Amino acid sequence: MKEALEKAEAWPEEAQQELAAIVREIDAELRGGIYHATPEELAGIDRGLKAAMEGRFATEAQVEAVLSEKRLA
């Protein structure tokens, strides 16, 4: 575990944040499934809900483009 965390310290900030999110999810599952979102995550959820209420949705092509980009990363 120590070795993995030491390696992660040299990763780009975005990768470190992703790892931290994964750790929080695993921890929440181990503690009984209660996960408390961060203020940043709550703000993102609020933005998404607002966009949905306004009828702003991504097209299938836009979603596939993002997913394809992530698969290559």
C-alpha cells in the first residue's frame, strides 16, 4: 500500500483526485454504503440537475465521443 501511494504522489493532480474518489467509494462501501459527497461533487450534481431541468442533454454522438476519448486515456 505504501509503495502504491508513493507512486501516486508523482501522478498528475487529476489522476490523484480520481484515486482519492475511488478510495472514498471503497471506504463508504466498507462502512455500510453511506457516502458523503464532497462540496465539489455536490456542485456538479446541482449543475447536472439544473441542466436536465432545462432540457440540456448530450446527444448520443457527444456521449460516444467522450467515452471514446476516455477509453484511449
